[in-house]
Amino acid sequence: MSLFIGAYLPDRQLDDSVFCKALTKVAMNMTQFRKHPLQASKDKPHLDLYFLMPGRDEVPEFEGMRFHSFDSTSNTLKIESSVPRKMIESEYAEHYVVASMQDAVDGASDFFEIKDMDFQRDEYLELISTLSTSKSVVIH
């Protein structure tokens, strides 16, 4: 299985937001796990988490998190997380990203259990927890 995170930014000015920098930092910190057995496995289910950020004229049509789609060919579950406007410049943005990743893993675990697919929930939660305690990349 592999865990991927990304974002939909409806406005370019969001590139410099606290949230976007926090998401980039977490993604960069995840790169240290590229060769980790959980991330390197090609035959296990995959989880893609996309953060939908509110823009000037466009906001996600939902609050919280939702399942978007499942591609049975690649065994990839796509989950979307609606980022609250107040989180865009929040000092807690990085914590929000990590907590959302944990929530997505919990949701994916339920989904893959129903599909009777092997999903290593506890191992992924452990890996994610190290993101907030590991030596972090600094982004200015």
C-alpha cells in the first residue's frame, strides 16, 4: 500500500498560505518513508487523500471528509478532505493535515475491510504518528 497526499487549490494565492506550506512540509517528511515496506508494496491497496481548499470564489460543497472513488484496477481509494477556511492561515494547519491523514486511514480501513482487502491500519497510523515527532523539514 502507499499513502499519497495532495491538494486542490482553486486560487494561486493559496500557494503561499500557512496550510499549503504545512501540507508541503508533511509531504516532504513522508518522502523519508518511500522505501518503507508499507509504502513500497505495489500489490496492497493504495490510499490517495486530497485536501480541497476554499478559494475566493470556490469552496468545497461538503464539510469534513468523504469517499470520492475506488479504482479496482489499481486498488486505489481516493478520499477528499474539505479544508475549513479558518485553517488556511492557522498555526494548527500541520496538526490538521496529520489528523486528517489519520482519519483517512481509519475510513480506508473500514472500506477495505468491507471489500475483504488486507489493509495495515495500525502500521499506517504508527507511520503517520512519526511525522509529527520526526525531524521535520523547515519551509520558509
